[in-house]
Amino acid sequence: MALALASMGVARADDTVAPPVTAVDELPEGQDVSATVIELAGWVVASKDAQGYPFAIMDKAAAQVLIFDGDGRLRGAAPGLFGSAAGDHTAPGVAGLALREIPGRDRTTPAGRFVGGYGPSIDAGRVLWVDYESAVSIHPTATGVPAEKRAERLASPSPDDNRVTHGCINVSPAFYEQIVRSTFERGGVFYILPDKETIAQTFPEFAKSREATQGEDGRRERSASK
């Protein structure tokens, strides 16, 4: 369960006076969070990569959205909907197209590190932009196209049917109002794991740190066996 992160040292080690906060867990029963997500969250806090801002880690393959406050405490974990096409980049010109004009192959959710925040949109009022340049936002599911069954897809225990959007990230209305809106009212950092690229290509500094840590662990193991 994602809530295991709350007790695995993701929050700052020197933070001993803040009262514990119960994170909201909407992930399907029995669904785990990957080791990569756990390691990335720990690295973000240890390296201060988010510079004290709240951050989110989004795993497209597992269809998971994890939200952390500025101190690295897990605030909530929930299933998410992502772009219907697999891919880690935004096609040129997509941001200027109406949703119905975006070709199916270009309905991707880009991977990488993005600094985002609330801002105006042409057709949806004030939205939380993950990446304004590629017009990717995170917002609650809507019922505009009943045939897409977005609410049902979120409720499904499998991540296999969570690829349905034009590129934006959807979460349940309750999770958005309770966790997302309050956490990112003043902006934050968003880390989206790749579909096709390697972690090293998407998050090179994290990958270097992980390699260094694994090398140190190997040396300690060899030393202990002498």
C-alpha cells in the first residue's frame, strides 16, 4: 500500500515535532507502489529537488498519483487516468488544438519533472497546470463523455484501463478537492514516470544518485563478508 511510504523515512529525519498526519489512500486494495516511486520520493526530499514545495509523483504504468507536502510527508495516494497513447513527449502544436482535433497517437502524458501551479485556461476556468507549455493539467474526472466511463475506470482494480484522456491527468473529485487543491494552491513540482524512456533519460540526477547508492551498498556487503 502507498501508505507504507509514510513510515519509510520519506519525510525529513529531523522533523520530530510535527504531529502525524493520516494520508488519504484511494488505491485499490492490494495494489502496491513500485520501488522506483518510493526511491524517487526519498531522493526528492533528501536532495531538496522540490525546494520545499509540495510535489507529486505520477506512475503512468501503475496509474497512480501520490501527493506529498513540502516536508515530504505523504498526503494521499489515488488512481489516476492518463493519456490514451503511450509516449513521453508532447507532439508539437498539440497545445493549440481543440481536444477533438488531437490525433489519437498524440494523446500522450509527457514524462519528466515539471514546475506547475494554478492558472487560467480558455475553456475550464482556473486549473492546476502540470505543464502549461504542453497544456497538461490535473483535474477531477468529468462526465462530459459518458462512453469513456472515466469514473468506472478509476474505480477499476486494474491500471490497464486507465489510459483514456487526451493527455491530462484525472483523479476522483473527492481526492482532488481534499488533497490536490489544498496541497498545490501555491504551486508545486510534478514528477511523471516514463512509458518508454528509461529512468536515467527522464530523471538523470536521480538515476546517478541511485547508482551511487547501489554501489555503496555493494561495497558494504563485500566488506562485511571479510
